[in-house]
Amino acid sequence: MAYFADHQREKSDLCSSPKPDHAAYYAARANEYDISVGYGTPRVEADLAPLKASLRAALAGHDVLEIACGTGYWTLNVAQTANSIVAADADPTSIALARERLASIATVRCIVDDAYKLENIDGPFSAAFSMFWWSHMPKSKIRDFLNTLHARLVPGARVIFVDQLNYSHGERRHFDSEGNLIEERRLLAGGEFEIVKNFPTEAELAHVLAEFAQELDYSTCPEGRWWMMSYRTV
């Protein structure tokens, strides 16, 4: 399966690293993102169909906050059943593409906002979701992120995170001093970046969420490519 990957040499070692520049990486990658992951191709769409159906069912009728919406691919899917969606991303280029994709859907609003601050979002929302974002959070920022996110949600809100299981296409990897896995990425258009790319286990997710969540439900797809953690806020 070619999506969620950049084709590079594989190397894992333990060392310190310069601070990854996620903002620069996603700004540079925005215009090629959908192509690089294979969105819209028959094979990828067939593989993602069960996951997309699960999200539509889980978020049906909710007022939803989406974190790190990117180009709006998953927003468009959830908008089919959600009552409303506020889709946020820190990258203006990605938000511009998302607005273009979602222009005809009156129930969706796309805004530029930092996931760790959410200064432009009030709420409250009855649900939240984020696709392939958790793995990019440095471990030291997860607790503050959850506090910020949950402050915009009603008690008992449904929250869903989906991300990759540990799968390598030959990326160069190493660990920083905090224990975050750092992965080197090469864009289709050229240019190399380093990003955080962690792969938490079910037990690690449950430990982090213990004080924030109830009714935790962890699952993986049959192909072993991604995990989903669904819960309700306390």
C-alpha cells in the first residue's frame, strides 16, 4: 500500500536531532499531499472505505471539531452525516485547499488555528476527531493538547483519533532526547524535512488518556495499517 509513506532508506538509531519543522514540511507538502497518499485512486479508496464508514456512523448528528484537517479529505467524508464541522489546521495553504474542496458544503467552516492553542475556536462541540495527527505530537505536548481540546467539548463528547501503526517504507529514523521518533521525509517535488512520527501502543494511549477519557475503545484495521481510539470525555 503506497499511501502514508515517503520512499527513503531505512535507518534507526538513538541520537539527538535538530527540532523538526512541521510547519514548513506541511506547507511545502500541501499541494502534493493527496497525490502522495493516493487519495482518489481505486485501490486506496477501497482500502479506506470501511474506516470512512465507521467515522460517518460515529459522528452522525454531531457538531464536530476536526483537528489538523489538512486538505479536507476526511472533513468531506464526515460532513455527509455530521450536523456541522469546524475544521482547523495550522497551515494556511492546506486550509485554502480544504476550503476549495468543501466550498459547496454550508455546514463546514475551515479555519487556520494552532492545535495546541485553538485560540480561534470557542465551541462547545459534541464531538471531535483527528486523522493521522497524534503521531506527530511530541510526547511533552500531548497533555496540554488534550486539555486544550477538551475545553472546547461538552462533557461526554465523542472523540476519535486515527493514526498509523508502525510501518516503514525505508524512512531514515532516529530518536530525540525526549524519546520521540524522528523521521526524515522527502517531498515528491524535492526537499527533505524531519518530523516527529511516534507509534504509540494501545497501552500507551490508554495510559495517556486515563485521566481525560472514559469508555475507551481501541481497534485496528484488518490490514494492520492504522489504529483507531474512540472515547468519551469525562
